[in-house]
Amino acid sequence: MEIDRVDGRTANQLRPLACSRNILNRAHGSASWSQGDTKVLAAVYGPKAGTKKNENPEKACIEVIWKPKTGQIGKPEKEYEMIVKRTLQSICVLTINPNTTTSVIVQVVNDDGSLLPCAINAACAALVDAGIPLKHLAVAICCCLADSGCVLLDPTKLEEQKTKAFAYLVFPNLTLSILPEGSLKVEGEPVEQAIITSVTQGAMSVDDYLRCLERGRAASAKMSAFLRRSLPLQNPSDSSKAG
Amino acid sequence: MGLPDASGDLSSEVEVHAFRRLFPLRFYERHLSESIRPDGRPLGRARDTTIALGAVASADGSALAKIGSTTMLAAIKMEVMTPSMESPDEGCLAIDFHMPPICSPIVRPGRPAEAAPVVSKQLSDTISSSVMADLKELSLVSGKAAWMAYLDIYCLDADGALFDAALLSAVAALSHLQIPAVSLNEDGRVVVVSEEDEGKPEKEPVNREKRKLTLKSIPFSLTCILHKNYILADPTAEEESIMETLVTVVLDSSSQLISLYKPGGPVLANTSAIQDSIALTRQRVRELQKILDEANSGMEVD
């Protein structure tokens, strides 16, 4: 089924990805991630001593601050903060530095669709740049459902507004090449096929959602490969800045 | 514990409470391995749910929903406003969720709860994603006047599954909503018709009598906790704080998936976990539909 997208992409094609590390001087870790015109900058400071009042002091705590491009901070920003925080909590090893807080600041530079996935990718790359210990990486992608029932990946803002439903999905990214085949199966299904986070908007049938999951997984393999290629340091003499 | 044998029962009870506080995860896992939860529910069952319509007499539509101990009060007030340029024949529905300090010991006055804006945004997204209320029904005079409905939901007791109870109370309030009768007065402005003005001939009623909104497929939700291989439906606040991975599935009565919300969390959800949660939600939708229909028919008898 041929779908005409405005920018000429096929249904399964992602926008050009770009990722750069270590762009901010004072932050302990920073990264910028852009998918087409959507660009997000993430900075990581930490770990700092102490946790916030309601948090468990036996574990490390992650604090996310979301800064929109324009306008005041309102409910959508608070919701994004909560989602990014819980997603990052599932990939960080929280027991290594108990009673500390790591702050992740997400700054939206440009929003052209698929903003939350771009932010999660940027935050994950920034955590790697800061040297925070992680269990595995996270790869986020947006799938939207066109009227014809076709699943489109990585929509632009115009496509997101016109479609009847879309889903933001975050998948784990493991180093399967190192670990042996059988060790990562959860109920017979490889761990990489499980989702960390899912946020949907709009009404779709359950089968459509499961199809989005499959397409998202397939595409996340490509994004994982890109992430692992762009993360290693270009300059081996750069030393870690976390005190 | 050093207590004498005569009060042997008391000493074992004290130990159970202490064990629950000191090692909450092990306490829960001992129960889960027997497929039961500390309050006696099987894993897939939700708590007792009740809906009381018309709880706030001065509001145009209101409902009080209780799921176990979690209590939500929803009320709708209607106001006439000019519609926006992009959609001149549609009204507007503004949803706000409040968590006042009465609901929980962790909410302090002056320090808004972290959950409040998140649940508020989730609710507005869910209600706008579902095709439940057609905003065109809220229009009065196209381009000039339309209804603005303010839906406020107050949490009176926060004991887990806040989104479920809030959505249920919002949906119940919308089904109870009666749009007041209005008419155009001499200046061309729309005013609400009060009972004494019934006899005056100059006012031409735009809306003859109070009418209800037609609700198409109503969304219902179920929050589940994923912990290792177990799926617990309808968690209490204690369960939510110990096992942190939540999945909220919203289905409407025509089985369309309105939202599948899993905001991160230590446990990853594979396809079978997702399908099990959706199956539990389908069952719950049927239960909630029945409870809402009974509440509605109870109101009509009056």
C-alpha cells in the first residue's frame, strides 16, 4: 500500500538522525538529538548528595526538568517530566549511589513532531556522556496510525495532528552480541521485545496497537545501531567531568 | 517478642504488622505466591465500586465515585462563551483535577502533589481522544455562542488507582449533566432561563428545555501493576508505592483502545503482559458499564 507522506518518505522510513555528545562545557554530561527538524538538548548534572523529601534514600534518585521552547511550564511539561523520569529510572542502576540525586535537564530546541521520543533519546545519550551507570540503553520511537490503517513511523507535527492515533514507545537496547542466547528470555520472548514505556493518544483498535508495537521494535533496531555508533568518544583524551 | 502465651495471638499479629512495615516487598511476595493479596482479593479483581450521581446539587452535573477507598467528586458547571474562530460550531470542555490536602498525608497545603497535573493531563487527553462527547452538541448559535463546560474533579481520598476513579467520576458526571435552558434576550445575548421567566413572550428560547448530552462509547479504565510474572489489577496506594510499575489501559464500550499508558518503571512489559492487561480491562469495562447504567436508571426513577 503506497502512502504519500508530505516529505516523500515511505511508511517505514525515519527522518535523518543526528546526535552529538559533550556539547555543553559546564554540564557533567550533555547531548543533543535531532530527528529531522525536531531537536532536543539534554544536560545531566550529578550525582549530587541528598534526595528529595518523598524519595527513597536507599536508592539514587533522578530528577527531570523539562524546559519548553516557548511559554510557561504547565501540565504537559509536568507530565513529560514524570514520564522521562520513570523511563530513566528503569534504565539506571539505582543501587550504586544511594542517597544521591542526578538532575537531567531537557531543553526543547525545536518541536516538529515526535518530541517525547526525541527527548528520551537525548536524555539517554546525555546519561552515557556523564558516565552514569546504566543497565542498558533506551530507544524511543513514535508510531502513528494513518486513516487507511497503515502504520507510519516518526511522524512530523503536521502528520501527528492529522492522524487519528499515535503512540510513543520506548524499547530497551541490550548488547545481545555479548550475552549468550538463552539468558535474556522472559517467558520465551527475548527481553528486547518488551517495552519500557508506552504513551498513546487517540482511539485505535487493540490489533492496530500491537502492529505499532511490532513496527516500532523493528525500527528501534536501526536506531539502536545508530545510537551505539555515535556514542563512543571521538577524542579519547577527553576525561570525565563528574567530580 | 517476649509476650506471654496467653496473648500469643497478639504477639503474632504484632509481628505480622511489623513484618509488613519492615519488609513490604517480601510480605507481598508471600501473598502473591498464593495468588492472593493482603486484602483478600484475587489478583485480577478490582475493589468494590460505587457511583452516586447528583452529589453536588448546585452543579449542572455531578457524581461521586468510589473505588475501594479512593473517592473522587466530579462536578460540571456550564457557562456561555463565544466559540473560537477555528471551530465556530463547537463548545469547549475544560477538565481540571485537584488533589487537596484532605486526600492523603503526603499532600501538604501550598505544595501541590506531583500526581495532580499528570492525572489532569491524562484525563484531558483520554476524554479528547475518545469520541464520547461530541463538542458540536455544546454549540448554541453557530459562531456567536457556545457552552463552556468546566469539569472539576476533586480527590477526597487517595488510595491508589487515582486515574481510574477520576475517569469514572468524570464519565458519570457527564452522563448526569443536564444542559440548562437558555434564551436570547433583547441585546442579542444568551441568558439562562430561570423558572419565573417561563411566561414572558419576548424571550425566544434557543434551548427549550433542559437536555442531556448524548454519550456515544464511554471510556473506562483499569490500572494494573506488573511485578515479575504477576499482574495485579486495581492497586491500593501501598501496593503502588512498593511495586512501582503501573500500566493503565483505557478501553471504550466498542472495544477501541483509547490509551495504553505505561510511564516507565522497573519492569518491562512484553506482549503477553500487555494482552493480559487488556483482557482484564475488557472484563472491568463490562462491570463498570453495568454499575453506571444502574446509577443512571436509579436517577431516572425519581
